[in-house]
Amino acid sequence: MALHEIKKNCKIVNELLMYLMRNSFHQIEMHIDYQTDESVITFIVDECPSEVISQMAENLNKGRRYEFEGYYWELMGESDNTNQLSIIGMLVDGIHFEEKNGRTKMIIHRKHTFLKK
Amino acid sequence: MRIKNYLSGKIVVPFVFIFLFTLSLFLDKPMNTLIGYFNILTSSGLLISDYLHIGGLSASLFNVASLLLVYFSLINHLQIKVTGPIFAGLFTIAGFAFFGKNLVNTLPLLSGIYLYSLYHKIDIRNVMIIILFSTGISPLVSFTMFDSGINLIYSIPLGIFLGVFTGFILPPFVAHTVKFHSGYDLYNIGFAMGILALIYTAGFKAFGIIVSPVNLISVDYHWILFSVLLLFSASFIIIAYMIDNSVHTAYTLILEKSGRLVTDFIREAGLAPALLNIGLMGFLSLIIVLVLNIKISGPVIGGILTVMGFSAFGKHPKNSVPVMLGVTAAAFLSHYTLNSASVVIAIFFGTALAPISGKYGPVIGFFAGFVHFFVVQATSPFQGGFDLYNNGFAAGFVAAVFVPILESFRKEEE
């Protein structure tokens, strides 16, 4: 298992949870599927406005940055009025959204592929 | 088109070290350059050891070019893209290669971090940013080797050991300290290394070896260095317009950012606006040099190159100028001479606190710079001069005091 993998996943969840709550989502479902080679984090909220979706998609689909795995990730979840979506974007492989019955499912993938081969 | 693509991928770093290397060959006889370079490699490197004073201009430029070549080759070999923090790291190395960093005292630190990555079975790319900035504590290695008074047979292995050991423990420590100031000190590794330097200084003292900052400065090459910086700044702006001729419109995206860690301007706004920002910050620094009648020495060009480097990673005129004004006002109102080395260095390196100005406004940024100036005067003897990023050390304390107080008022407003 990679270094601090569990802690990084928890930090990502914490930061996203704060981001959603600051955006007035007060009923949030969360699910994490922690597999051997990948973590899949899912948030489900009601009626997510397009601005929130586009901000999350823009930040979390910019591409993984391996040089940030060893540093800066500790900043996630540290500030209560500034979002650090850009750091999450460097640590995850992407996000996609599914809409069903007025509910929005946000699915985030983080592969554990940065281990030395 | 091929040139544009190459510039996009590598951000002109190779051109910088080729230019400096070529310049070093023409400025002096090769033998003089080699003797000067040997003097640089065997000096203590303690803050402030201006290599222009110790080895001369040609040898100093050779030192800068050789360090850039080694670290850039490593980045290239590992296929790491030159983005904001990587660019900042490379330019910080280039800047401090004028006063404290060389191949002898930085490679043990690199080896230590490499051993850390092997021990934890992680890809070395994961710790590349730490490798670049870890070079700030390199005087620990050279002081132990050449200036501690210990017999060379023992001092050289001891210096290598301390460097490797420090590199090995650095990654978890720097990741931890970034929380202390919530990412508002851009030179976080300087803060972490200041604490380590304090411990090492105390350790040496316990064995009767006194570590104290030195003051070796040369201003003999002012106009040559001014011209080099002018050329670099203009080149960045020209390249920015070569890539995108309407870059100034996208540039406003950068000015909107607070600059708090982690703000990679290349990722957030694009390459051309980031290059324009680097060039503009270079010009801004040169304007300060002219207005305050500053003579460019090793630490001053180091400060300006570091400012330019971090202009891809957090600094822009809007968040940096208030902090610079705060530092200048503090020096003006106290007993310091405005263009003395300690003041000038603080003006440039004090911009580590630019995110405070970017986040809480220029008035707060001004006061952060004001307080920073007094703190940085106290931290240098405190850490003995092992930590070249002394301003980063001081800025960590300033940010740690300012940020929680300011955050609490913001919450009350909400």
C-alpha cells in the first residue's frame, strides 16, 4: 500500500464535504470504496446547480500530478472558508456526474498507481 | 512551431543555463574560473556567503549553470513536466547558487530524499518538489565539511552523513509544517528547515563549534547582473507574446488569485500568462533596484530570481507589492538603511507572504510585510545561517500569527 493512502483519501473526503456544505448542501450521502489499486469516492446530493458541477469538473478533471503526492496534500481540509479543490484535482484521476430523479451523484476516482514498479 | 512547443514543455530553463554557462566562459580565463569555482565548492555557504565575493562572477555563473543543468536533467530524465512549483524550484536553485548552493553541498540532500523514496517504495517523482527546495539547507553540509574545525578526514564523511540524514527526514517534516501557517508562507520548506537549522546549530554549539551567519557580499558586478536580469525579464514577456499574442487578456486570471499554496499559475491560467507574469515581476524587481538605488550582489540577484520563479507559483504584482511596501516602510521607520543588504533581501524574499495580501487585501499585506521585517532580523542568528531561506523561516511565524486571527474575523462577518 502506498504511503499515507488512507489519510489522503480521508483528506479528500473532508475537503469535498466542506466544499459541498459551504455551497448549502446540508443533506449529503457519502460512500467510499477503498480497493487495492483504486479508491472510488461518491457523494450524492439533491438538485446540484450547474455552477457547482462545472466548478468541480473544471478543478477535478485537470489531470493528476504525481509530484504533489509527497507534499502539499496536508493542506486539504485545513481552511474553513477557502476551498482547495485545486489540490484535490492534482491528486485524483477525475470526476464524473450522474443525474437521476433530481439527485446528483459525484463519482471521484483515485488510482493507487504511483507506487514504484 | 517546434520552438513554441519546446518552450511550452520546458519553459526556457535550458536556455537560461546554456546562456549563463556561455557567459561564464567569456568573462574570465578558464583557470581563474576553475580556481573561483573550487573556492565556491569549499566555502561554508553560511548565510550570507556571496559567491561573487568568494569565487568571482565567472565562477558564480558557472556554479548556477552547473546546478541548473544537473537538476533540470533529473527532471527531464524523470519526464516531469515543468509546471509552476517545478519552475519555482529551479529558479530558486539558480538564485541561491549565487550565495550558498553548489553541487558538493546539495547532492547529499538529494541522495537522502532518494533513499527516503526507496525506503517507502514510492516513485521519486512524488518528492521532486521537496528535492528542489531541500537545497536551502545545503550550508549544513559545506560548513561541516570545510568550516567546522574538524579534521577533513572526519568532517567530509560527517558532512555527507548530515546531508543524507537531513534529506531522509525532510519529506515527512515539510508535509507537516505546511499546516502551521495554512499555506500562507510560500517558502514553507524554508520554515521547516529553519527549525532543523536551529536544532543543528544548538547541537554544534554543545560540542564547542559556534555557527553564526557571515556577511561576505560583493556589489562589483552590478551592471552586468542588472543587464542579465533585464534580458531574462524581457525574454519571458516576448516568449509569452510569441505563444499567445493576446496574453494580456488572460493575464487578469492570475491577478485574481490569492497565491495561497497551492496555486500553480501555469495550470490555473495557462503557460503564456504565467510567462508574462514572470517577466513583469522581473521588471518590477528591477524598478525597485533603481528606485532604492540598490547595488546588485549575490543575494539580491538570488532574491530577484526567486521572485521570478515563484511568479509561476503564487506571486504577482497585486499580492506582492503591498508586502514589499510594508517591508520598506518598516525599514524606513527603524534604524536600518534602505539599501543595506538585510533590508533589500527582506524586500524581495518577504514576498513569501504575498498570499496574505492576495487573500485578505493590500492593507493586511502591508502590515504582514511590516511585521515580517522585524521578525526576519531575529531569525538569522537564531538558526545560525544553515537555512538559506531565512525569510521563509520568519514568514512562517508571521503567517501563523496573522492567519488564524484574520480567519476568525471572517467567520464573524459571515
